[in-house]
Amino acid sequence: MTFHTEIEIPRLPLGIDYTTQILAMGSCFAERVAERLRCAKFRAELSPTGILFNPASIVRTLTAFIEGAEPDGRMIVEREGRYVSLMAHSAIAGDSREQAVDALLKAYREGGQAVRNADVLILTFGTAWVYTLPSGEVVANCHKQPQRNFLRRRLSVAEIVGLFRPLLAGAFRDKRVLLTVSPVRHLGDGLAENALSKATLRVAAEELCAEFDNVCYFPAYECMVDDLRDYRFYGVDMVHPSEQAVDYIWEKFTRCALTPKALELLPRVAKVVTAAAHRASNPDSAEYAEFCRRNLDIIESMPEVDFSEEKALFSSKI
């Protein structure tokens, strides 16, 4: 008797290895993926502007990165004594409007460099529901401003595809792009509205994959709701995947997105990272020095992996 239907994911045409430059962008699930990649010593960056929940804000921010845009000071608002931009996450902030603009400009410049360097872009869509200003412009974050200042609506599939088409046909035509729909539930939208939103995002992703050969889809959302399919795999908030669920989705991701060589190196890399995090009871002992030498030998056997931090740590103890 079977009580579990496991999703089968074909190998994706991403070819991620330890030399691949990766930029992850979008919802908080993109942040989790980037963290996992970086912990595994892949060359991964998270968008300097922080979490972005909807596809329109992702496109707007990517365009600002590429064009080297100047932040719009009119979008700066006060939130709990700090100044933030309606076009970015609250992580980008300042003690004054000028500082907030400077922080966003710095993030745009860093983002531009990250996009130029990226071989692979991982873009995670969180919700199709957006908040717009009276001008019709979609904001990235309302920052607890009065709701009367915004109009709430849902992006259509055609809108999302239309927003991404110029980027995918232009600046990203030579890059590999991975789309995902975030498994994080947006309960504030309502359960029925959340389901409609996720369906919209999924269809838009499928249309983009069908139109562009360099675009593919990883079913993170489907892993959560159709494979794991159990509330025990959510955190206490019943919104975000638990660590166990993230581990499971990460395992699925590595199997289909990494090259065979990178997949082979992954457990060896993890051992070095774990060894570097180890705190010896006697760091001045001959035994610990020998432990460091052994790990340096392991590091030398994997020249394609950037172990600069670990190498510096172990070298300092010999």
C-alpha cells in the first residue's frame, strides 16, 4: 500500500557546477535556495534589493540593474522611524530619505554587477496579487503605509509573460533561467485567492518555458503541495516550509540541476564546511594541527571549489 506520490523531475538544462555564477531573486524561497547554494560553496548571490514577492517587481528591479537606473526619491516613505523605498524590501533603508536613496542606488549597482556576471538566474514567483499606486505602477512592498494609498489587483498570465519577454529575448538571451513558484502560502490573500495566484504564476512560467529555449521550470511548489502534501512539513506559522521540507526540495533540486561532477563533489564539500565550523577543545594541540592539514589536503583535491575562507582558517592553525 502506497501513501505517498513522489514527484519525478527530469534533469534540467542548467549545468550548474562549482564555476557557475548564480543570481537568485524573488520570494523568500529564492533566499533559501541561495543560502543553501552558498553553504555548499557554489558561487551564488541573492538580489541586493532583498525579497521581491511578485513578478512585476522582479522585472522592474532586473531592468533597473541592467540599465543602471537612478532610484526614484518620490518612492521613499517613512516606516517606523526609518526611510524605505516602495520599490524594494525593508532591508534597504536609511535614517533619512537621502540615505535610503543611496542604499538603493548601491543595491542597484551591486545587482547590475551580479546580473552581468550571472550564468544562471533563479527567479522565484511568490504571488500574482499586487498593490499599485494611483499611477498604476506596481510596488514591491507597501511598508505598512495606509491601504487607501494602493489598489490591489491580480496580474494576468499575459501580463507576466509580456513583462518578461523583452528581458528573455534581450539581456538574458545567453543566460540560463530557472523559474520556480514559491511553496510559501500567502494566507493574507485568502486560501482561494492564494490558489488562484499560484495557478496564474504556474501557467505564466509554463508559457515562458515554451517560448524560450533557455528557460526551464523547477517544481518547488509541486514538491510541497503534491509530493509532501502534509501540514507536518510546514513551520509553526503554517505558511513556510519546515527545514525538513526545505531539505527534501533541496535534494530534488540538486539531483536535477547540478552536473554529475558537482553532485559527486557535494558531500565532500559538506564535510569540509562542517570541519571548518568545528570548534576544537584545544586549538593549539598537535592533533588539531593535523586535523587542519588533512582538510587542507582535501581542499587541494577540489580546485574548482572556492574554499578561500576555509583554507585561510585551517592554514592559520598550522
